[in-house]
Amino acid sequence: MNLRMAPQLNRKVWNILAGTFFTRTALFMSVPYLSIFLTGQKHIPLLLTSLILAVNPLAGVAFSWLGGTFADKLPLHKIILYTPLIWGTVFILFYFADSFPVFLLLNALNGLCYSVFEPASKKVLSTESLPEHRLLVFNLRYTAINLGCFAGPLLSLLFNMKMTLFPYVILGLMYILYGTSTMFFFRENSYNKHNTQSELSRSLLSLWAIRKDHVYLLLLAGMSFSFFGYSQLNGTVSQFLSNTGTLADGTRLYSILLSVNAIVILTTQFAVLRRISAWNPFSVVLLSNLLIGLSFLFFLFPAAYPPLMLFITVFSLGELLIGARFDALVDELSSADNKGLYFGCAEIVKLGTIGGPIAGGGLLGIFGFQAAWPVFGMLSVITLTGALLIRAAGIKHRLAVPHLSSIKKGPQ
């Protein structure tokens, strides 16, 4: 696996990758600080703030099947164009919001836009690249995300934006510009031209047929626990560090941890990818769950730079393995006709992201900000539960390979 393949990628793929970088840079200038802003500036209670954070993935999960269906049955170039325009407008409205119901509504719309756009963009990456290049393509997308993750918090610190929602205006403008740029890269109307009612009905039958793909369902169930653990970085960890009395400037340390998270991933990603390229993909995502779950044990030590740096390093490696393999694994489990649906339904893993902020916020509310061990100890145990389900999916896949293809094709 090497980057010399990259120039062979076409302009649609490069547009998705470039847009991912610029929009994620603006995203990481704003979203990780939302919970701090809501509690510190808007004085919204911790539990209500957790609900605002949780409604985003809830909407994403609720409409994931719809986004996947759109990606399979509607023109992709229209989804790629219009969704960012609407999405950008939603982000700009965050700047003018001033109450819990409005923030709740806007973050729900944020999740809805995500559920429509993500399956379409991932399907473009899959269909517009050769099969032997797809693992690289999904990793380049992950690289673009992490470049944004690295640059975003640094820009937020540089311009001292962590206590204002003005970065959401920048984020919205970036999405609007991105949507506009797609008009120059997706001119052909060659995607999904046959949008008949019978095809939409057939898509619903395909959704019903997914219930037979036990490997896929077990994988999603297990990965939801991984995302439960992953979601703690933007919720529980930020709240703990910004409120614990053992740190002089926990908010600044949190920004540093976000940047270290990106540095670890960016500097090790392709070396790790070369090492794991021959591994069973189920083993890769299993290891990712173990690393994320075990990383929380570093909070059992007194809050200080060394254990927190060890936490973010182990956590980042676990996150890296998800990014390196999960989307590509979903691509491998799906058929050409149902890729959008499989990518869309894969958003079910965000159930973990819904429960994560609520569970983390609830535990902080019960035990307080000075008792890390019961909070992060319990979060560790819950996250590691997913390893059992991922292991079961890997075993079932090994046994079921001969007849998996008939399931993936859906109803004929």
C-alpha cells in the first residue's frame, strides 16, 4: 500500500477528499467546544447539554436507512451539491441560537444532513475508484479528516474562539463553498438515472433483507460500543478536564489532546496500514475496541500531563484502526447495488455516540468532577463489551462466507 496510487484517482474522488479536509478543519474549530460553550456561556445544565450533543447522532441513526436509500436511488451529484448548501445554513444558524430548544433542533438537523450526505460521499469514493485502491481511498479520506482535526483546534486556540459560536459561521460557509464546488466536478448526470417507484420499493425490500446478514448486524452492534467509547473524547473528557480542580487550565489541555490525537494518527496511519493490510479486518476492528476501552484506565491515575498523554496515544491508535478498516470492511460486505444502503445503515453504530454523552454526563453528575475512577472505569467496561460482539461477527463471517453473497444481493 503506497501513495503512488493516489494520482490515479479521478477528480470526483479528489473533490470529496479536498472538501473533507476543509470542512473538517472548520468542524474541529467548533464542535468539540460546543458542550463547554453551552454550559459556560449559555448556562444550559449539564444533562440538557448532553441531550443536545446526543440528538445529533440520534437523528443520524434514525434517518440512516433513508440516506442510504437516497444514495442508491437518487442522482449522487444532486445529493453532493444540495445537502452541503442546506447543512451550511444550519451551521450558520447556530451562531444566532440562544435557547435549549433551538440548539436541540439545529443539532438534530445537523444529524439529518449527515445521514443524507455521508452514504452518498462514501459511495462516490467506492464507485469512482478501482477495487484494489479502495482501502487506500478510505484511508486518504481518514487522513483528510485528521488533518482537519489537527488544524481546527490549533486555529481555535490561535484566534481564541473556544468561548464563541462564530466558528460555526466559518463552518457553515465552508460547507456552502464545498457544495458549490461540486458543480464543477460532478457535471455528468450518470448516477442512478432510473429512479422509478419500483426501484424505491425494491430498496425497502433490500433494507428488510439486511436482517439476514447476521455478520453485518453483529459487526454494527459491536462497533456501536467502540463509538460509545470514541464519543467520550468530545463529551465526558472535555467536561472533566474543563471542570476538575486538579488542573490549572483543563480547557487548554483538552485542545492540546485533540491536536496530539491528530498528530498520532497522521504520523502512524500509513505505517499502521501497511502492517495491518494482510490482517483479517475483523481482527483490526476488534483491536480498535480494546485500545479505546483500555485507554480510559489512564484516568485512574491523578490528572496530569503524562497519564493524559498516554491516554490520548492509546485512544488515538484505537481510533486509527477504526478509520483504517471499518468503512472498507462495510464496502467489502456490501454488493454494488446496495452500497449506499450498507453505508447508510452503518450509521447505526452512532447509537453508541448517542448513549456515550448521556452516560458520561450522567456519571459525572453522580460522582462529580473530582472522582475519575468510577466514571472512566465504568466507561471502559461498557466500551469493552463490544469486543465480544465483534469477535462473534468475525467467527460467523468465517463460517458463513460461502453463502454471504446471496444475502448481500438482496431480493431479486
